[in-house]
Amino acid sequence: MTPETNPPESAPSILRRRWGLVAACSALMTISSGVWYAASVFFVALIREFGWSYASTASIFSLFLFLYGAWGILVGHLADRFGPRRVVLAGGIILSIALTASGSARALWHLCVTHGILSSLGLAATSYVPVSLVLTRQFREHRGLALGTASAGAGIGILIFVPLTQLFIDRWGWRAAFFALAAFTASVNLPVGFFALKETRLPPPEGGRPYPVPPPPGHTTRDAPEWTLTSAMRSREFWLVTATFVFLNSPTQLVLTHHVAHLIEMGQSRMLVAGIVGLLGLFSIPGKIGWGFLSDRWWPELIYVAGAGCVVAAILILVTIGPTSSVWSLYGYAVLMGFGYAVYPAMTPIISGRFFAGHKFGIILGTLNTFYQAGGAAALWLAGYAHDLTGSYRLPFLGSILSATLAVGCVWLAAPRRIPPQRVV
């Protein structure tokens, strides 16, 4: 049968394929978060192996985080031009090679190159930006639920890969753990990119233009110009959204990278702490799905208040944990941080899409990603430096509480509630 005579695909079939894309994107996020948050156990292992200072060791992961954000601009541009599938395939190859090279590193600068530069590029090409781009363009209704469900894969990655990485480190060393992550990455990212992301050429949600564009904030005309990176950066909303992301991402990245070292210093066993981090990932799964679901119904500002409140409560528990603390305090920290941390990966693409969706959304999202990951990178290094100066994490943890509070204020000033969800792609 020729293409001209093929019957149109039914709506239920298209819907199934779209949710298949959500599952594929969730798999990508599982691997990316596994690589990302295994940093907290690699951090301790590298200090024990080489005797580097906390600030020097943190610089590897700070560089990783900063460049992960910076690569987002390039990844967004390439995804807009060539499609997410090719970007994910290339990124999967780069990430696998980079992780293998990290397992062979002998010096600090080796890891800065292999993990800080190359792994960040591979991860940027296989995670947040292409995933957000695919799902923002494929979903009009239930977009928040779709993005939240995909981001829940990050919780699965934390649940599985942080304890698994610690197990590999304890039994075979940190080099073997890097090699194992490389193998897992290749076995998931490449098949997903090659097979599942063929579906990104699905028909538009409601016919007509594939990516309808919302009017800029404060405008109601249907003929409002489409967002470009330049017009977005000239808007007040862009910088308020950026500040929201920076002020919430900075404390979460700081805590999620340094909490293992802090808890071990407080006398907790390494495997117990790795299990607590896995539990945090477990509770982030319903958190991300739930925040995404609620974002289709609630004001986003309210979701940020709830999420930031959980982060603040979790940090307050974390700074009180000591050698004789009950295991229930560790569980309380894991539950609250799991739900609180889940706000930023779930809501970041939702808020970005609500303001700036369109044909240039990839590069705008990549630019936002650059700013807010730069904030996280700075916070991550400063926490290590503060520890070298004071001998504890108390000061950076308390500063994180202030940062999370500022994020709530910025999102209320940006006021995404003024853009009704039905006007979003």
C-alpha cells in the first residue's frame, strides 16, 4: 500500500505512542540521574583514594554541573535543527566513552577532562533538554503529568544506581563502578535513541501547526510573535524564571552531592547512607509524578511553596543528625528531600514551556538550563570550600535554606498562573 493510500492513524493509537515516548524518556532520565547522583559516593571514594581536599574534589563535579548547563545551549540548538533522536544517539556514545575513561583516570585533571567535560556533554545530550523538548512538543493536555512521569525516571536512577555504585566501590573499587556505569549507559541510551525516539515525528496534538506558540505574558492576541532567544532574554519573566531555577537548584545540588560525605562524617555507615540516598530517590518518584499532575490543576507558585518547604525541613533535619541519631531521622530526611527535590526536575520544563514554548524552545530551554546549572555548580564548589575552612557543612546547609526561600519569592513575581494551561503547546 502506498503512503497516499495509508489510512489515518487512530487517536488511541497516537496516544499510546505518545505515552510510549514518555516511557522512553523516563528510561533516559533513569540513566542520567544514576550517573549524576552517583557523584555523591564517588566524591567520598576519590577523597579516600587520593587524599585531595574537599574543594579540589568538588571541583570535578562542579565543572561537570556547570558545563552540563552550558552544553544545554548547543544541545537545544542541535535538537531544534536535527531532531532529538540524533542528539541522543551521539550523546549516548560520548557518555559511555567518557565514563570508561573516568575509570582509568590517574590524576585530578584527568577526571576534570573525562567526567567534568566529556561526561557532562554526553549527559546533556541524553537527558533534560531533549526529553523536555520531545514531550513539550508532543503534549498539550496532560503535559505536566507527562513531564512529571518522565522525570520520575530520575528517582528510579537514584534508587538503583547510588546503592549499586556504592556496592561496586566497596567490592571492586571506584574504577569498576565507572566501568559498570558506562556499560549500563550504553545498554539503555543507545537502544532508546535508535528505536524509541523514531516516534518523535508523531502528528501534532490537535492538527495544524505542530508547535503552536502562546502569546507573550500580558498579551492576548493570537497573532503575537513567536518567542526567540533574544526576545525571551529581553523579558522580565525570563530573568525571574532563571532566578527561580537558580535559587532552588543550588541548594538541592549542594545537598545531594555533599550529603553522603556529611552523614559519613557524622558517624553513619557508608552502605546505610547509600540506602538512605536510594530511599530518597524512591520517594522522589511519586513526588515528580504528583507535582506534574498537580501542575495541570494548581497554580505553579503553590507547588513551589510546597516543594521548597519540604527541602527546608529536610535540610533542618540533616544538620541535626549525629552519631547517635535515630535511623528514623534519616528516613525523615529521605522522605522530605525526596518530595522536595522532585519539584525542580518536574517543574522546570513545565514552567519553561508555559512561558516560552515554540519552535525555538530548545535553545531557550538550553539557555535557562545553563544559568541554573551554573548556580548549582557554584554552590557545589562553595560547599566543599566552606568545609575545608570550617570543617563542617553547617554553614552551606543553612545558606541553602535561604536560597530555597528566595526561589519561592521569584516564582511568585514571575506569576506563571497568568498564563492559562490551555494556551500552552
